[in-house]
Amino acid sequence: MMWLDYNIDQAGTNFKVSGEWEGEVMGVGKDGTKKDHYLYKPGDVFRVNEGGWLVKIADKDGAVRD
């Protein structure tokens, strides 16, 4: 999936991807309903690989991915 028209906000070593409205990239529609697609959700854990990809390794329930 190609995500377009998003901003990356940085504060120190932290960063956030933001869309047109708060929560857009985390699966929240403009009207507050949940969408079936999202970039990330609260509690997701990522690591960065050698190619610069953020690879999801765990979610908020502690489920670890390979």
C-alpha cells in the first residue's frame, strides 16, 4: 500500500506520522468510526532494518512477530 499526503513531525529523537485529522493513520475515520486499514496502532512495536523499513515486531497484546 502506498500512503500519500502525510507529514512526519519530529521532536528530538521521536517522530509521528500525521494525516489530515488526528488518528487518521491509526485507523480512525473523520467521523470517529474505526477504519479497516491503518498504518499503526497504539502499542505497536517496530524495529528498523538495514534497508530503513520499520518492521512490526509486536502489538499491544504482546503478540510477537518474526
